[in-house]
Amino acid sequence: MRSIKTAVIACITLLAAAAPLRSSAEQFQATPSDYVAKLQRLAAGDTLMLEPGIYRAGLRLHHLQGTPDKPIVIVGPADSSAILLAAPGRNTISILNAAHLVVKNLVLDGQGLPVDGVKCEGHAEWAHHITLEGLVIRGHGNNQQTVGISTKCPAWNWVIRQNVIEGAGTGIYLGNSDGRAPFIAGLIEHNLIVDTLGYNLQIKHQQPRPELPGMPSEKNATIIRHNVLSKAHGGSKEMARPNVLVGHWPLTGVGADDQYLIYGNFFYQNPHEALFQGEGNIALYNNLFVNHAGDAVRIQPHNDTPRAISVFYNTVIASKNGIVFLRREGDPEYGQFVAGNAVFGGPPLSVPVGTASANVAEHYEAAARYLNAPFESLEKLDMYPRPGRLKKIQKIPMEAHSLHGYEGWDRDFNGNRRKDSFTGAYAGAGRNPGWPLSRDRKP
């Protein structure tokens, strides 16, 4: 036994001696001809800078691990001139057992192939602290199962920021259909996701979580904020999907009290389904919802049931249902309220008795009396309130429902502080001083 142990120690020592030891991080310039070799040399703190060009071998980010203060960074030029081309049989950016990685400023061209743009592989054990920023993902619309960004293993502390995903089968799909690949404590912000066949974004429900080193065990939130999510063009009628669907958290144990904070987003058009559907623990606030073809918001059972639900300060216009809130008969009571929204639909509100307060709820056509230009095309669409129309008279009952625990609750859709009381997503009236709505990333 002693000789075996001695041999193992000797082997480890030799391997350590053979491994490259560097006292400081390095920065590598790479071209399409040499980037694969340089990718394999990356260590914590290193940066790989891709020069303009066409990159045909993808990015295989397997077992690359930075540290919290020394992430590994892979970055292309700011003008999006480094293009990764898809190839048959492999996902363009493949992630497996990786941590503390930043991938920025790349174009992923799917070329119509049935492969994903970014894929955290299903045979991975985990992937955490991954940042995807400034990516342009196009040509991934081969079918509804082809995804722009996908995670299929336990994933936590991801940041998905300032990306553009156009015409994918599904824009972003986080988790697995069986609920056994939890997506935890994520931040999804300032993305533009348009013209997908299926979901712009789906986060799957979660079964009891596995025990993995470093996985968060305290209460967390996944934040979805300041995104533009549109299915104005395309979309499958036969396999219709909402723009966004979020599933429930684990029903018991670690993660059961986690929540979604969904605020400051622009949901625009879906000819075949609702703009948003969710269950579990959700706070939905300071968003704009526009669907001239159907439903806007549906809080309803999917794989489980709505639990802690807070829907407030949204402006909603929908030719069909504005806000629908359905519970199964006999569901336990949770803290649930729908308050301070400006809703125009046919009908505007269909919610359980006792959950609604301080809303402006009018028929669809009445929106023109309250908002500047709610029925115009996107180029002229203006959801800002007309003077004197949405000034709130009735207060949300704060003694029952404190809003202060929700990040950004007191900032309207434009990011302005709510100095005065207004119903809906904007805290003002007259001329919109903020971002004109468009098919672009929200600044």
C-alpha cells in the first residue's frame, strides 16, 4: 500500500512540474489560424483577443476555469468583426465544467444548421459565473429546437447581457424539460431578442436541486430586466409559444423561496400566444406589454402553480386578455397582488377576488384616451400617459404589500424615480422624456 501511495504522489508531483507556471496573467492576440491552440493555453486572468476574421472551429470552453478576481476573458473587436461560423454536428460555443469566463463581442452565424449558438452541454456537471456579453446570434432558426443560448446542466451566477438574438428557433432556453438542470441567480439584461419561432426566453421549472460544491444555498433571485422581447414577425402557429415563460422553483428544500424579478422590459407583439406566462414566485413590475394580436400577461399553473405573485406598475395593452391570473381550486394561499397597473384589454383584468387594487382597467380601445399613441406602428408607438390621465388617486395598500424588497421598484420604465404617484410603467405624463420604443437594445 505504501509503495502505491508513494507512486501516486510522485506522479502528481511530475504532472505539477510539467504544468506551465505563470506569475501573472497574459494577453494573447489570436487569428483564425492560431486561436484554437491559444485557447488551450488560457489560465485564470488571461485574455484572448480575437482579431477580425472568420473563425470556423467554434469555441470549445471545456474545463476552463478562472477565479472570482481573475476570470478568463475571450473578446472580439467592438465592431463585431470576429465571426464564428457554425458547423454540422457541434454547437458553436460549447461549455462544459467551466467557471468564471467572460465571452464578449462575437458574431455567431448559425448558417441555418440544426446546432445551438451557445450551449452548456447536457453532459456537463455544472457551469457557473459565465458572462455572455455583446454577442450577435443569427442564423439559428433551423427549427424551434435550435437555440441561441442554452443551458442543459446546473448553472448559476450567469450574466447574459447586451446580446442581440435574431430569428432563432428559441432565443434563450435555460434548464431542461425534466426540471433537473436548474438555472440559479442569473442576470439577463439589456438584450434584444426578436422574431423567434418559439420562445424569446424560457427558464424551465426546477426539481429538487443536486448538492454541488459552490452552488448557492441561500435565497436568490434571477433578474430579467430592460430587455426587448418581440415576436412581431414570424413565430410558429402550430407550436405557439409565449415571448417569455418562467417555470416554478423547487417545491421544497433549497431554492423553494427563490424568485424572479422581472422589470423594465418591453414585450412587443405575439400573433399566436401571450407575451408572458409564469408560475412560482414572481415579481413583475415597471414593464410595457403591447400585443395588438392577443393576450399580454398570464399568471397560471404550468408544471405547478402560481405562488408568491406581485404584479404592479405595468402598462398593458392587449386586444384580448390584459392580465389573467388563474389558480387551481384548493391551491394554498400565498402573498399575491395585482396593483397599480394600467391595463387595457378585452377584458383588461381576470384575477382572483381580493388580489386587485388601485389599477386602471379599461377596454382595449380606451387606451387611446390614456396614452399618447398606443395603436401606432412601432416607429411611432408611444405608451407614455396623456396629461392628467394616469395620475394615481388610490394608494397601493402598503401595509399589506411592501414593495421595498424589490430591486428597482421605485424606478419607472425610463429609470426615473417615482416622485409622484402614477399608475402604470411610467411615472409622468405628456411628452416622453426617455427612450423611444424601437427594435433595438434598450439603453
